[in-house]
Amino acid sequence: MNDKPPVFSQTFGKTLEKYYVPLALLLMLLASYNFFFKLGNLPVWDWDEARYATNAYEMMQNHDYGICTYGHTVDEWNKKPFLGSWGIILGYRIFGFGVLGMRFYSALSCLLIMALLLWLVPKVWGRAPALVA
């Protein structure tokens, strides 16, 4: 006999399975609100966020999208791939040079990861764990 309690009660698990699509859409809507609410109004952190924004800005000014610069010299501090800088550049092109343009790609990436989880997890573990994940 199995002494472990079930992760989900049978009724709760069946309800999650039955209403998966509306619940997943509701989760995506709630996540969208959480990710994008006051995205352009919060302060910019100097130590990390501002440096990446400067890298992206200088990439646009130099028309060199393969080298991160800071103070118009090669940025030795930033060892991350420049894909993040490209995301910031895309946000700058869409929303202009501001905090919203700088942070847009991060919020969109979080939303896309959540959508990917809601699409892939049910194929492996089922719909109820996907909603919890």
C-alpha cells in the first residue's frame, strides 16, 4: 500500500485537467499584468541594469552589433552574450530611449517562457502540473 499522500486530490486534479485552457489563459493574463505593470516607472539599478542599457545604446550609436562597449571602449566587465543587448535595442526601437524600452524584452521573455512551460509541461507530466509550474 502506498503511504504517500497524492499531490493533488482526484477531484482537484480532474478540475484542473478539464479547465486547463481557461486556467492557462487566466494565468497568462495575470502574469502579463505582473510582468508589465509599472515597467517603465520603477527606478533603474546602477550596478547591472544601467550598464546593459548603456551597452545597447552604444551599440546603436556605433552601428556595431557584435561588440559591447561601455564609455566607447570594449566592455571587459560584461561577459554575457550580446543577445540581451539586442533585446534592449529592440525595446529602444519600439518604445524609445527610456526605462520601458530598456525593460520590455525582459518582461516579454518571461511571458514567452511561461507560455513555453504551459505548452511543453503537459506533454510530459500532464496539465495539472503545468498549471502549478
